[in-house]
Amino acid sequence: MIGFLPLVVGFLLMLGLMFLGIPVAVAMFMAGFLGSVIYAGLPTLLDFGNLMWGTLDNFILVAIPLYILLGEILLRSGVTERMYTSLSYWLSPLPGGLLHTNIGASAMFAAVSGSSVATAATIGTVALPAFRARQYNERMVLGSIAGGSTLGILIPPSINLIIYGALTETSIGRLFLAGVVPGILMAGLFMLVIIIIALIKPSITGRKVELPPLRVRFAALVHLLPAIVIFVLVMGGIYFGWATPTESAALGVLFTLIIAYFYRQLSVNMLHQAFVSTIRSSAMMILIFVGASYLTFILGLLGVAQSMTDLFTRLEISPAQTIWAIVVFYVILGCFLETLSMLFATIPVLFPIILAVGIDPVWFGVFLVLMMEMALITPPVGINLYVVQGVRGHGPLLDVVIGILPFLAMILVTVALLIAFPEISTWLPDKMFTSLS
């Protein structure tokens, strides 16, 4: 059957090129190119320009650079450092001390940046000096930073959810709402595992530091307002119909500029650095998006999606069995590919299957992001491990790997809960969109 042969050849070629260090976008395009030349002919290949234009002519994609820029400006305006200090005053009394601040700060930064790597780098830079001074267990510190940073691609606004929605034509608004409760749940589980470990082994929290007076702690809460206001502005704009996800991102960027001016950090040099970093990240993502769209087009043209759908229909396996098979697939794949590669490479094949077996595409989007989070901290290629190690600047990577294990287990618990109780992610979007209709 022609549907299966292109899938096997294309997937193996694509993975092989990625393992050789070929850029993801190029590997995907080359796999699509081979399929086009062998099975579809030259006219299909020459139509690439029209396909690329049609792929990029999507207003929702403008949200990607805007959310990246939002996080870049916040990082350079000093908001994150002030936010971290404020949270430390209130979370450090818990068993585990400042480790909870890593989770809380990651969750709040995730709610405005949408990037897990940016969250890891930002929180790591702010947090590590304080932990060294207080002599915390370094493995737990590194693990909590790497683990907490994975919240960046789940708690909305999430760039990965935007990409998933654009690829599958799923409502971005529903996807954002669907990520709220699982994100809060996972942050809570991270803090719970810190409490349990701290109660079993109190030495991980190192030297105690006296908290400032209560009036100082209350006064510091003002530094949480920028992140809260941006989250409300972005999410409120979407769900009350004031703005599209892209327009809400633009409003968020405008507000961050006001914050940077208020903190006296707004300058031409700061904006130049933020724009350059944004352009680099956005160009990479958009190029991958184009390569993936071309590969998806070729696979669809050759009947791969339909063949896979027919196979799963004939097997008559339940949606739960399908999902657990996908879990195993992603756990293995996450050991060898980074998240964007996994997302773009697997959606064209898996999405028709989950529709065929009756799985909610909004729920699947959240589930898929959870699997991406596991890949972010799964050795040997978990990118957040290397980001945190890079910020740390010394010592073996094994410390980060060991430190991440309790948080990796909590992500698996979250996945299991999401499969057992799908309403964790579907209840909020169903209720909000029903009440607004």
C-alpha cells in the first residue's frame, strides 16, 4: 500500500537527518522533497512556493513573535527578579523553602512568556545565586528549576499550543483555557513532591534566613502585579471577545513596554537586544512550520493519514489504549528529539488517528504539550537540562538529571490523571465558551 511506504521511508530519513545534525526544518523539507520526487512528480514540487505562502498567510502565526518579544522585554526590564523576590517572602516558610519559589516564579513567568526555555534561563539566572548563599542541596535546586520551567509551554499563553492550534485548526482560545487547570495541577504536584522530600530529608533546604517584616512582604506584592495584569489582559481579551489571540499578544507587548519604562529599563539598546533575540527564535519556529506543512501536504497527498486512520479503525482499539500507546511512543521519542521536532514531525500522522478514535482535539493538544514537557527534561537531549546546566556553569550534568527525577515522575502523574479524568482540561473551556455564547 502506497500510504505506508512513504511514511516509513520519510520518517526514517527525517530522523536520520536530525541525528546527523541537519536543522529540523531542512530535514522535514528533504523528506517531503523525496516523497514529492518519487511519488508525486515535479509539478507538486514546483508548487512549494504557493504552499508556503498559503501556510504563512495565517494571522494567528503573528502571535508567536509577539509572545516571544513579550517575554524578552519582561526579562530585560527586571520584572522577573522583583517577582522572584516577592514570591520568596511568601513561599519560603513552606517545607522546602526557596525551592517552592522556583516553581511559583516559573508558573508566573510561564503565564506571560509562553516559552519553557526562556523560563529555565530566566529563573535559573535569578535563583542560583540565592541558593548558593543559603547552601541548599544543589541537585534539588537544579531539578526544581528545570522541572518548573516546563510549565512555560503549558500554562497559557503557550507558543506550543499556538503552533498545535495552527497545524490542526483547533481553537487557540479553547486550547489556552484547557491548559490552565492542568498547569496549576502540575505546579501543585511539583510543590507537593518538594514538601515530601523536605520532610523526609530536611537538610536539602540548607541554612534558614530570617524573613523581612510583614509590612515589607506585603509591599513586595506589588511586583507580582505586572505578570498578573498581563495574564488578565491577554486572556480576558480573548475570552470576552475584545481581541483575537494575536491582538491580545500585541496588547501584552504594549503593556510590557509601559512596565519597562516604569522601571526605567526602556532604552534603544534593550529593545535592540529583545528584537534580535525575538527574530532568531521566531525565524527558527516559522521555518520549521513551513517544512512541516510541506511534509504534511505530501503525506496527505500520498494517503498516509488515511491509511493510518483506516488501520486504527480496523484494529478496533479503545481511545484509552490508543493514548497509552502514544504515551510510550512519545516517551521513547523524547529521549532523542527536542520538542519542536517531535511536535511538527508527529502531528501529521497522529492527529487524523485521534480524530478517528473519537478523542477531543482540545484535550489532545494539552496531552501533547505534557508529553513535550517530558521531552524537555528527558536525557540525553532534554534541552532544559542543558539550559539549566549552562546557567549553572560548572559541575556534572548528572546532578541536573538526578535532580529532575521527582519532577519527571510528577509529570507522569499529571498525564495519568489527565487520561483518567479528561475533564481536568476540558471542563474550563467548555464552561467558559458555553457561558459566553
